[in-house]
Amino acid sequence: LLKPMSFKDLMGHERPINLLQRAIAQDKVVHSYLFLGNEGIGKSLVALQFAKALNCLEGENKPDACDRCLSCKKIDHHLHPDVSLIEPEGQTIKVDQVREMQRALAYRPYEGRRRVFILTAADRMAPNMSNTLLKTLEEPPLHTLIILLANSPKWVLPTILSRCQSIRFNPLPSHLVSDWLAKEKGLEEKEAHLLASLSEGSPGK
């Protein structure tokens, strides 16, 4: 069973989370974000909690999700029609995937306040695909949020970088990763410490 989770349950990343929560509370959420940081560091987890908070049925401009309403539960189980996680097919994001997203963007949200598209591996796109995406970022439809996830800005087109609000995710402290491995994965303390030291601050590794 999936464990309910919201911003308050996430490990580390206080600064990025505070930025996103402040944007929600002040009604200053922009149309496109770029989350930057190492693979497996927790970027997609934060992006999903952001989508949950924005679409939570317990009220607008609340900086965290309730984890109880139907919207929160649907997002947890990847069943919400307005929240899409787009992951690479094989090594890269394919042009068909971006085009399908663009077609979906034309519609207003079905159930939620915002349609949220989380595009993982945005630094693993062919150059012509980046140009296809650029058109969407230049004229994003209302009620739409696009979150791009990338390991490094150097593989992202400068034109895309300039149209997104970049948020940097730093490696997690080793002790946090070690605690997580012991608690969530049931590892012995010694083994958890060793793996945490090899993880480079990335639990997903």
C-alpha cells in the first residue's frame, strides 16, 4: 500500500520546498519550473507533492496537501487525470511523448485546479524536441504547470533555461540518507552508513 505523503513528510530539501510553498500561499506559482539536481535525489517526489498541494480539495493557496481527499489519493496512485508524470521511453524522452503532452495542454483541467505535467530527464531530449517544447513554454495555457527535471543545466537549451524558474536540489546529508535506509529499507545501522556514504546524497541511488 502507498503511504500518504505531503511536503511535511519529505526528507531534506527545505529550501526548494519553502520556495514552492511560499509561491502557493502567495498565489505566485509560475507556469514552468526546472528542478535541477543529481539522479535519485527526490526531485520527482517533490514535484508530485507540489501537484498534490495545488490540486488538494481542502482549499486553494494551502501550502501543503491534506493527504485525505480524493484528489490527493488519486495523485498518490497516479490516477489523477490532470497530473501526468512523463518518463523516458528507453534512454530519452521521445517526440511523440512531448506532442501528446502538447495535445493534452489544449484542454482545461478535468477535475483539478491545474493540469500538471512532470517531465523527467529533460536533459535527455534531442535538440529538435527541445525546440518543440520551447513553443509550449513560450505560450503556456492558463491553468497549466510544467515541471522539468534535469540532472544538470549544461544539457538543457539556454532558451528553455530562460523560460523556467530554476530550483536547485542539493545532495542530502549522509546521516539523513542513512536514517532513511534504516527506517524505510530495514537495513542494519552499519550497512546503512556504508551505503549512505556511497550514495553521494541521493537515496534513489
